[in-house]
Amino acid sequence: MNDNIIDVHSALEKVGITNDPVLLKNLTSELGMKASHSRNRIILYIASNPKEYFTAKEVYNKLIKEIPSLSKATVYNTLNILKERNILKDIKTTDQKETKFYLSLASTIAHFKCNKCNQVHPIQLDDIKDILKDKLGENWETKSIEIIYSGHCNNCYKKDSQDAQNNNNVLDNKEITI
């Protein structure tokens, strides 16, 4: 496999945009993987959704109708090979029940994990390396940075606020007798 991960990401991006089967076959062999229809479709799915977080189960459920012979083992094995090759990274959901995979396109990434719905959202932090260099000095070399924030996402916050508002309306409309 080519040591330059950027070349692989560039190839993944081209595959995701063009759906070119020749590029896909070359990419599969460059990753040191045996090409198969199932494996190619998994890679194409990932390449076509570069900013998404996904579980193995989600990939399987997306592709099973298209590939009835697809096995869960093929999905798990392909995702793990891509993780070993530093093409994918993974993050556990807040409840630790699921592992979400994502393309490791940037050396600096932050994630926001919602404690309520377990969704994971990316946050780009392009300036963090410069901030660290200012704090640590010039002689520190940072290869990658990963930061995880947790709390309630916008959707859950809105839902909680709406639920609280509805509860207040119910209390306001009740007559209390003593």
C-alpha cells in the first residue's frame, strides 16, 4: 500500500464523485484488499458519503437490498481493514453500545457526541495546530489531534425545550384546589 494517505483519500474522493469501476478496482488493490463486488460497494458507499459517521450495521442495512449475498462479516472486516490502513477512524457513541466509523480526511478533527440521541457530529478545527504551536513552542510536531465534546445536540435541545414548554402549558391550564 502507498504510504501517502493523502493519495488514497484523493482516490477515494474521485471514486465517490465518479463511481469509476477502474478507479475503484485500483484503489482496492492499493489498499491491499482482495477486490469483490461487496467490498467495492462498501468502499463506494463510504467514498460517496465522506462527511458521514456510520456503524457497520448502517452500512449493512443500506447495501443489503442491493447485494442480497452481503454478509455482516464482510462489512465488519472491510471497515476494520480500512481502519487498520488509517483510511477510517472510529469513535464510540456516548452509551458505548455502538462504534461509528468516519473517513479520516483531516489530521485535526473534533466530534460532538450527543448524550441523548447518541448522534456524532463533526467539527472542523483548522486553527488548533497554530494555537498549540503558540502554547507548546516551535519544536513540538503534532501529527494529529482529536477532540471529543459531549452534551445535547441542537435537535435534542430544541425537543427538550419544546417538551418543557408543553409541560409548563399543561401546568398553567390546570386548576389547583386546596
